[in-house]
Amino acid sequence: MRLEFEKWKRDGTRFRHHGHSIFLRDEGTGPALLVLHGFPSASWDFHPIWPELTSRFRVIAPDFIGFGWSDKPRHHAYSIDDQATLVETLAGSLGVTRAHVLAHDYGDSVAQELLARHEARGGAEGLKLESLCLLNGGLFPEAHRPRTIQKILASPIGDLVSRFVTKRTFASGMRAIFGRGTPPSEELLDELWTLLAHQDGARVTPRLIGYMAERRRARRRWVGAMRATRVPMRFIVGGADPVSGEHMAERYAEIVPSPDVVLLPRIGHYPQVEDPARVASEILAFHDRLATAAS
């Protein structure tokens, strides 16, 4: 594994959530940027664009409870709602009251819950969101196309199946959601497997994957917040992603007023890994536009 991967863990810090140890990276200066990762990986997903982000922002990137280098309690009541509370608690502990958000996949759902809370508060005390930049994710459950393994893990036999997840089956599943021309390296697959295997993390995936049902239950509230908000948003989408690719971008354009969508046609589910230079450029261009509008 890369020395960079080991350094990522070594340079991280910790805080407590419900008595459990949560890993995070907190680096850079400037406006706060909360970086929220996807399923089933961790904040490490953003390492290819980390220098560009930390050159402009104070970047705060936790591994959600149940993921990466954070604790993975077997019987925790995992939910998007709880992960959003984790983010708000973390921000408060760091003295952050206003923040931009960059999210991917599972993190998009956490961002939606944070946005719904922001809208419900109506400017009252609490974490205020300055912007949302979202990467591939199931923003609209009717357009989400889960893989077979996700459906199985979410089924009554999910707990049994999780016992037989191996590095080989994990790697095969990850390769299937990358673009054909941008496959994950063996080194990256080794690192992602290490993150999943920490504290036998595969065993908690059936509990984590309850987020798919939670998305359906919360759709009206979350999508309603996206339609009503004045918080600036951009959706950057790897179009070749079979789970939430071009079809999700099309649904976003149908539902969200004045949609700002950047489509990367040949990129898969992990645009920040598959085309980091383009993704970093589009994220920073979005923030440049916000800064110009505010001046």
C-alpha cells in the first residue's frame, strides 16, 4: 500500500459519537468545507483532490460511524439521520457554524438531511449551509439502480451473506461501477478493502445499507428541501455509472429548479477518483462563481 495511505490514517484525529471513536481529517485554512464520503468506503475517496481542496478551504472529512477507520459497532442503530447528527456534532465541536458541503453517494443522502434541517430552522441557530456540491448518488430513489449485492445485503439474508464477503468479491463489485476507461488500480482496491475490513466492517454493511429504505421514506422531505432552498447547488455526475449516472443527472434536471449539472460521460461512480483533475476544477469553478456573485 502507498505510504500516502498510511499517512492519511496517521495524520487523522478523533472525536466521540455515542461513545464511539470517529476518525476524521481536518486540514487547510479558509471557509469550512465538510466532505462526506460514500458507501462502502471512507474519506480516503477524496485523497486524489485533497491538495486542491485544502488550498482553498478548511476541509473537515470524517469517516462515518460504521465506515473506514471509525468504530463499527455491530448493534448500532445506523441511519442517515444519525450520520447527519454526527456531522453537526463534529462541526459544533470544532467551532464551525457555517460550512460548504462536498458529498458523494451515501454522503449525498447525509447532505440532503443536513439541507432539510437547514431549511426547517429557517435561519435559526444551528449549522448553516453555504453551498452543496454533490457527486454521484441516489438523490431520487425512483432513479437509483442498486446493484444485486446491495439488494441482497438489504434483504433478510443480508447478515448471512455479509459473512462471506471476500476481497475478491468486493473488488469485482467495485470494478463494475467504475468507467470502462478508468478502472480502479489494484493498489486502490487493496486500500478500500483494508478500510472495509477494519473491525470486520463487512459484517455491519447490512445495517448500513438500510439507507436505501430511509431514502424512500424521507424522499418528500429531502427532495422538497432541494426544490425550495436558496442554498447554491451543483451536481457533478459520472455518466457511465450504472447505479446513479446519467439517468440520475436527467432526473435531477427534471426536479431541481435552475439545475447546475456537470456530466462526465465516460466516468463511473467515483468521479473524484477516476478524473480528479476535472472534478477538482469543476468544484473550484463552482466556488469561484459563488465568490463572484457575493462580491
